[in-house]
Amino acid sequence: MASPRLLPLLLLVVVLLLPSGESRLTLDYYKKSCPQFSKIVQDVALDKQLAVPTAAAGALRLFFHDCVVGGCDGSLLLSSTSFNTAERDHEINKALPGDAFDLIVRAKAKLELACPGIVSCSDILAEATRDLVSIIGGPYYPVRLGRKDSFASHASDVEGHVARANMSMTRIIDIFAAKGFNVQEMVTLSGAHTIGFSHCKEFADRVFGSRPDPTLNPEYAKGLKKLCQNYKTDDTIAAFNDPMSPGKFDNTYYVNLQNGLGLLATDQAMAFDPRTKPVVDLYAANQQAFFDAFAHAMEKVSVLSVKTGRQGEVRRRCDVPNSLHSN
């Protein structure tokens, strides 16, 4: 047994060996320094959702794409410069909606007036995402705060960290596993597709190939083919990920998969793959089970490789690191 005199030293060693700064995040981080934080973010999120019904889906994608590349540090919010291409301009992120970025900009502007230089952009994104999920009917989960924003963002860091619609199930499972998520958590987080939309190019091969994807409901395939007939000349054409209840966060996405109404091939495959099918069936039958699992998985995502202390900064503007801020 260690000497009582050595215990403080041993505790210090344990703290120093922690893999990330997540232990320094707290639920009441801004209680004294910015007591209006939660209300300001919630008000901005609600206004944006009322004005743009797809805002919640956009924020959720933005948050996830940020966190899986280098951690939840707001690196995806940074703009490219003449000498650097940022994450947001990587091909896989170019479809992220401008309204999701605008939401963070608006919240940051209000917070800078209320408590200048206190609230990080990465905390705003984490909090706003949770608020929006809740606003449209999804689970409310606690968000620990105290993240710092990254100093930089590089498009070259993105590839291999975000799943693509044409990947195999094994490849997607491996991508999630590399971040510490098991198969059930992967299927759970895919449930974010209960809201939002995908552009036709993401699923065109399922309806315009030499023969339609046999796992796709024939009537649904016919409707998608009609919707997307001009997608090669108009790349803005898109379809809702959940055709049955696109504006509500619920478990209908999983019911859709059971009925051949999965928009993306990778989503539909989860209803057949023996590694994922039991989870799809569970969530299709039990919405509360999905909500509980989703809340837990989102808490886990929100602390991925967070930066604290001198590992990052509180940006004055979310799209520019302080070192380049001219004001």
C-alpha cells in the first residue's frame, strides 16, 4: 500500500495520464462567468428552427462532422484562407447547410455582447445541437461545458473519419470503432437520419442503375426517380432521409428501414446485416430505447478529444482563429 505522503503525488499522476480534457468539463462551467449562456443559445436555436425547419438536422451533422475529425473543437467552423484549405471546404463537408453555420455565428454574436471572450464556439455548437434535437421532439441530454476552440483546421485531416454513402458496413463499423463506438452505438447515431435530407447524388445509383436496388421499396424508388430526374443539372435537388415524419425526431427512421424506405444504401443495409439488424428491430419497436441510447451516445460524442486549458482558445469570431483576427 502506498504511503499517505505519496497519495497526492499518485493522484496527480493519474490526472496527468487522462487521455483527454473531458474530466475538466462541467455542467455549470458558465454559471458565474456567463449565467445567460444557456438561455441565449436556446433562444437563438429556437428562432432558427422556427425560421428554417431543417436547422436541427444541419446542426446535428455539423456537430458530428466536427467532433469526429480531431475532436469537438469547432475546427469545422473555421474558414479557409489563401494559404490553407479548412475542413469545411473538404468535399464531404460542402453539403453542410449554411444555416447551421449561421446559427453558431448568431449565438456567438449575442454571447460576445453579454459576456465577451468567455464562451467557446465549440461549446455553443454542442449546446445548440442538444437544444435543437430536443426542440423537434428528441431526447434532452446533459452537455458538459468548458471546451476550447482549435487553433487551426485542415481539409487534409478529414478523409477516413466520416462515413460515406457508398461504404461497406464493415468499413463504417471500423470507422466508428476507431472513435470508441461499438456497433449498437453506430446504429444509434445513424438514427440522426430521422431528420434532414440527402442530395440525389448520394443515392442516385440506387434508382438510376441498370436495375433498381432490390432492397428499395419499388414505389419509393419510383418516387425518388421522378424527384431526381434532373439531378445532374441541378445539384440542389434532395429528398428527406425520413419520408414519413421528416420534421420530427422519432424512431420512424428504423421502421422505414424495415419497410425498404431507407434513402441511403448504407442505412438500408443495417436492416439486413446480422450485426446491425437486431438493433434496428429494437429501436423500430421501442422509441424510448432509441432515445435513451441516443442521449448516451451523444454525450459520448460531445467529449471526443476535447481541448481544454492551453490546448485551445476561446475564439472571438468562430470562423477565424484569434491569431488572424484583425480587430
